[in-house]
Amino acid sequence: MKQEDRDDFATVRSHAASKIAYDLSKATAQACLLINGGAATAVIAFLAKEHIEPAVARSVPWSLAGYAVGVLSSAVMLFCELMNADYWNYSWYHITYEHDRAKATDWENKANRWHVGFYCAFAVAIASFFFASGWMVHPLM
């Protein structure tokens, strides 16, 4: 296999891997958004029930606030992934067209910071779901 063929293959694989990673990240953020939003909807539907214990009723606002934090952090996850992909595009532009490795590295570092933001927002979204759910069921135990 010639060097040109290997380079073309590596380019195609790199593009495919980037697209897959972006799509999976987006799906992860959307799933977190749906999980927290769906749980909040379930809590609101629970309020339609007759004879709710006062302890449970007092936990509802705190639980909804927790789910709201999860929804907000899920939106932040989506934004972080958008910025991550955007900065990686700038990095590849500088490598491919301008052959400027220093500028590419600068954009790559920015992309990596947004990627870390994605991980942090994911942790907040998941933790929010667990804490809000625990807060809601605590009076029932």
C-alpha cells in the first residue's frame, strides 16, 4: 500500500471517527436532558394525585429544582460538544490548509477544554438526577 493510500485511508477513518464521537456525545446529552425532564414531568404528574403527604409535598420543589439543574447541565453539555467540534474543525483547518502546527495546537487545546466541560456537565446532569430522585423518595421511606 502506497503512502498516499494510507494517508487517504487515515483521513477517511479520522472523519468517520469524529462524526461517530460527535453523534454519540450529542445523543448522550439528549438522553440526560430527557431523563431529567421526564423525571420532572413525572413529579408534576404525581401532584395530581389526591391525598399527598405533607412531607412529600414539601420535597417536590427541591426535587424539581434538582431536575432543572440536570436539564440545564444537559443543555450545557450540548453547547460544550458544539464548541468542541467547532474548535477541532479550526485545528484541522490549520493543519491541512495553512500547515501551521502552532495555531492548530492552540485550537486543539481549546477543543480539549470544551471536551472537559462536556464531562463535567455530564457528571452534574447525572448527579442532579440521583439527588433529585433521592430527595423525592426520601419522605416515603
